[in-house]
Amino acid sequence: MIQLDRHIRNTVLLSMTVVITIIATLDLIFSLLDQLADTDENYSMVNALTLVLFRTPTSIYELLPYTALGGALFGLGILASNNELVVMQSAGVRVWRIVLAVLKPTFAVMILSLILGEYVSPPLEQLAQSNKAIQKSGTASINPEQGTWQRMGDEFIHINAIAPGGTRLFGISRYQINEQRRLISSSFAESASYIEEGESAYWQLNNIRESLFGTGSVTTQNYLQEDWQVELSPELLSVLLVDPDNQSITGLYRFAQFFESEGLDSATYYLAFWKKLLQPISTLALVILAISFVFGPLRESTMGFRVFVALGIGLLFTILQRMMEPASLLYGFSPLLAILAPILLCAGFGFYFMRRVR
């Protein structure tokens, strides 16, 4: 039985490896072509290649559930095509024993998913996006293609670029409004550095141009340096330029709480938090569904048809997720429910088909 388990595990694991290699290579090629179209005098081809390589762990992380789905479907499909599954069942091996052997490499993929999503992908993604933002930010007060907007009290802030680690900022635009929602001042600083002195901390702005808007007049002033007291820590800033889906689980939760404390909408970050936290469960649900198909309607199917089915399942799962996520933001129901619904649907169909296996 140990040899049998090892044979099933190795077949499925090899299939998963082949699937992720093919998909990741294609994704890398298309990502590089996309970045090459964005090159200019500041953002070179070498910069584009570096960004794509830094983003490769993120791409692999996003593809892992579908890798597990395709690997389980193709690996078991090979065993079914060679009549090995029939021989195993004829020898008295129970279906659930085979399922458990398939789930062993799946658990490895789930652990890999957590490690990539929490420790490897987010810092590399932050480094890649920060470097690109710095290279393309230039000297414009607001770069329309880069940067992020934030609201802090009565100030609206735009930051063109954030250096890795979040302790250096480039291109900081600040707009202050009064209680009547009228603009009373605007300023632009070329850069800012995070300064810690004992228990106090602040941002030191450099080369500031400030405009004060009075009744019928505008006063312009220039400063070499200015201290900026604002509750934006480097830890929070280091994830501002990265999409919520590419941030770490702990970072998403911390940032969602920060948004709540500022009275801002945090649903997007809670949605991404639950999506990343439950991605291993999504992987498991997709694999269970794939296993049920191999033992059921796909036992005698060709490999080409299994590829088609794997693509179809992955596409339907993605479409359902993409529909539920904005729906939760639009109609205000729980982000957890939006993420759980496709997972439970896949798992439910998988267990239903498995119960029909004789």
C-alpha cells in the first residue's frame, strides 16, 4: 500500500509540476511583452525584465489553485487511461484511499501557497512596484500612471512613489480643505524621509512648494525642509502601491483596521484578506471536484477533453469569484460570504459526485 500511495502521489505531483511550469512560462512571456510596451527613457528593458522576474512568485501564487486542479485531473487521468485505477479498485483498494493519496501533494501545494502569499510574494511585489514607480515618477507633482491617493483628516495626499521599506517617499502632493470643503492650501514636496527621535516620529519633507488660497488671492511659498506630522508609518506605506490581492495576509488585516480607524471603507481589504486566507481551501475544493470528475464522467475521456474540462472548471470558478467579489462591495454583504460561496459550491459538487461513485 505504501508503494501504491507513492506511485499515485508521484504521478499527481509530476503532473502539477508540468502544469505550473507551462503556465508560469507563458505568463512570464506575456507579462514581459506587456512591460516592454511600457518602457520609456526612464523605464528601460532591463527594468521591465527585473520587474517581471520579481513578480514571478506572485504569478505562481495566483496560479497554484489551478495548478492543483490541472495536476490532479491530468495525473489521475493518466492512471485511468492506463486502467491502473480499475486494477487498484479490483484489488480491493477503496476510492477514498486513492483520494487521500492524491490529496497529499495537494496539501504540499496548500502549504506552499501560504508561504508564497505571506512571506515571499508580497515583499518582492512591493520591491518591484516601488522600483517601477520611482523610475517612472519623474518630477511631476502628480503622476497619473503611478502613485496612490490617501485621505488623512482634512488632507488629501498623493504620493508618486514609495521606496522599498516605506521610509522614503517621492513626489508628495497635499491638498487641505476646510469644513466648507473649500481648498485652503496645496503643496508639493520632491521627497520625504521618515525620522525617528526617541518615542516621537515624523516625516521630513524636502524642497516644498506651497500655495495658500485666500479670499481672492493666492500666496506661494518655498521651503527647503518641513516637518510633517501624520499617522502614516513605513509599514503601512510599504503596501500602499501594491494591489490588495498582492499583499500579505497580516498586512491586509492591519491595513483594513487602519482604514476603519480613519473612517474609510475597508471592505476591499477585508475581501482580499479572506481571499488570500482561504486560498488553500479553494485549492482543496478544486482538487476534490477534479477527483470526482475522473472517477465519474471523465474516466474514459481523452487527455484533450480533460484539458478542456480543467480550463472550463478554472474559468467558471474564476468568473464566479469575480462576480461575488464586486457584488459584496456593491450590496454590502459579508466579504467572507463572497469568498466562501464559490469554494462551498465546488466542494459540494465534488462530494456529490464522489458519493455517486460505485
